Amino acid sequence: MADTPNGAKGKAPEKKAEPAPAKSVGEDGLTPAEKKKRAKEEKQARRAAEKAGAGPSAAPVTNGMTASDGAVQPAVESSSQAAQMQQPAQTSRGQPQRQPEQAPAATPTQHRRNPSAATQPPPPRRRLSQSVLPPASKPSRPSKPKESKDVPLFSHLYAAHPRPTLLTTPKDIHPAIQALGFQYSTYAICGSTARTAAMLLAFKAAIADYTTPTGTSLARHMTTHFLSPQIEFLKACRPISEGMGNGIRFLKKAVVEIDPSVDEGEAKAYLQDSIDMFLRERIVVTDRAIATAAVKQIKQGAVVLTYAKSSLVEKTLIEAHEAGTQFRVICVDSRPLYEGKNLARTLGRRGIEVEYTPLSGIAHAMKDATLVLLGARSMLSNGRLVSRVGTASIALHASHADVPVIVLCESVKFTGKVALDSVVLNEIAPPEELLLPEASPTTMDGDEEGAKVKTLADWRDIPGLQILNLMYDVTPAEYIRMVICEYGSLPPSSVPVVHRLANEGV
């Protein structure tokens, strides 16, 4: 006895193996091989039409699903149905169930849920890779970053923000400070001494309009909440010079020393008197003493060479002329400020013989010079001079020609800083100031394009071109014969001693 699949004993009904069905023929009289061949021909024709520019045709739908979805698989369905028919059906009690008559094998196009699909022609199959998709748009090329026009070696000197204007000025800036900052930016007030004096006078006007808020004292509120924004605005217009820095420290010290119990009007009067005293003792009287000492260095028939414009040098030359000394002045000047023009104009009106020459002619002018007088932005502790760019070249030529170089500088400009070159401590002005004006008296009609090329008006569009507009340079101490200040004539090596003596506690 053979066991049934569910374990019940008995002999299963024998069934003769039916021969494999012959090749099925559809209603159209085509065998599956012929249908496959026809589908292949249709596929090739459709590809040729698509290449010729015909639009994509929708895939035929079979039972709600396209052929490209891969859901219709006739061969797999047929084989699974045949395997199920070969297994004898059993009842729950183990008795063999009478098997119905076997249906003819399904054609490759028959579907289990739609038997009538066998009468339909097989849909053409298409792989996903062959479906027609809209052409993908090419990714836009990233825009090339704009070339930086800053010189990398001097990147630490460039201002983080452009110079302020009327629209970008904060509201808490006093009108006197605001006007002063714009005068700094346009070089209407130029020179370290002039900038220091103008700053202190502007602070004096601002203090007169200051009002202490309720609940605090003048000493606690003025420095942090009133003076600091004014100072930051001036720094944004132009960097603070050494003389200005010493003046600011003096004013802050005077504010801190005010007793909180002192009346506001009395405290403001004290600060204004302190500013006047600083201007009188450290600038006015000092300049007079330095000019008196420097006049003695100008001899009869001397040829004095000077560079750019210094208020101390101008005062010295005028006093020497008024004292009856006969001498001649050579004014060396350079772009873009042309400060030497103002000096030459002032001396000429006083009756002094003046020769004006550009910096490029310094080698020829130095042959006639017997003395070089220079102004200063500041004197460093290592005896080096910081002054208008080009001063180092003047001192170098004077040293080679054995012409003495004398620097006139107030002690308020002395600093404890040390520098060996012009890279660390300097100021960078806008590069556009070095460009020549496009309009020229010699420009002829039709030559505008040539004038534009000569003046580099479009220099920012020229790749690899950078313009550096430095304001100052550093002159080595070995080129300087003497430094004259209110404490007398001294060598450059004595600058740190005078700095500690004059600016102690400031």
C-alpha cells in the first residue's frame, strides 16, 4: 500500500500521463515563434520611427499594467498552473478527491485572472532602458569666482568694510565727528599733527553736547558708550595714527580720573580744559620749540630738500626766511596726493625760491642739496622713521650723496612699537587713487578708447593685475643723522628713552 501525501493508507487513483501539448496556435493562425518574430519586427520598426523623430508611443496595457512594468510573465504563470494540476487534490479526511477534467495548457499569452487574454496578440515587451525619456538638461557650469584684487602679502592691512558714507553712518555719531571722518577720507585734513589736533577739537565739541543718562555717572558711561563709537567711526574712515592714539589715551585717562560725585557740568568743563592743555603743551608750544631749534641747521646759501608736506618743515622754513637766512628749497613730490604742491605754493608766496620736482627726479635734485628736512608720521622704538611713502628713497639717495638727513617730530608721535619693514605697520588707500583721470587736456576727439587703456580705467577686469596704494614706508635709522623734538636734538637711538619720558602714563 502506498502512503498518500497526508499519511492516509490506500492506493491513489492512477492517471495516465498525458502527452505534452502540441504547439498552440492562436486565432490568428500564428505559432508563438511566429508571434515572437513579428513582435521583434514591430520593435525594430518602432525604434526606427523613434530615431526618425517620432514621439514615444505608450506601452500597451494588459489587465491594467503596462508591458514595461514587467508584471505580465506568461511563461511563469503557465508553468505554475501545470505543477498545481499534477498534484492530486486530497480531502480533509485523506480521501482522494475526484479531479476535474484537465484543461488544455494555457498559451504563453494567457493570464490567470483573464482567460480571454489568450485570444489577444502578445504585447510587445520593452525594457526600462529602452523607454524614451526627455533629454536631461545639462548641468550649468559653475561660475568662475571673481579674481581678488587684494595683494596677498598685505592682506592684513585691507579694511574689512569700505569707508563709511552718509547713508552708512550710525545714528549715535556726533555731527562734529561725522564731518571730521569725511574730511579724513577725502584728505581734506591730512598729516599726523593736523589730524590729531582736529580730532581733539571734535571731541571737545562732542563732550559739550553730551548728557549723562539717569542712573549712571559720567566716568562710567562716557568712555564705553559715548567715546568708543566715535573712535570706531574715525578708525573706519582712516586708521588711527600714533599721535591720535596718544591723544585718545590721554582723554580716556582724564575721564576715568573724574570723581563720580562731581557735577556733570563741572566734569565736562574739566575735560574741555584738559583737551586745550594737551593741544597747547604737546602740539602748539612743541612745534614752536622744534622750529626754533631746526632753524639753526639752515645756513646761508643752503639748498634744503624736502619731500611732500610737513607742517613742522613748513614752519621751520618760514621762520628761517623771516630770520634773514638766504636759502633755496627743492620740493620733491609724488602721486596721488601731491602734498608738495601746497608746500611749494605757500613758500613761493612768502618769497622763498622754490624748485618743484617729481620723485622720479630725486637723483638729479640731490646733487644740489646740502640739507634734507623730513617730517614724520611716527618714530619707532628702534629709531626707524615712518613717513609718507617715498621717504625711504629720499633718505637712501641722501646717504649715498653724503647729505645730512634731519627729522622733525614731536614726542607725541613717538611710539614703543618696532618695525623692520613697511609690511606690518602701514595703511592701504583705495587703489583707484593711483589711476590717471580719463579726461586729459591733450586728448583729441576719437581718442577716448586709447585714453581709457592708458589710464587703466578697467583695471579690475584685467586678469593678473593688482594695484597697491601704500601710504607710508619705513626708513632705516642709519640713514637719519638727527631727530629734533621738544626735548632737543638727539640720535635715533634715543627715541625709546624720550617716549618713556614724554608719554609715561598716557
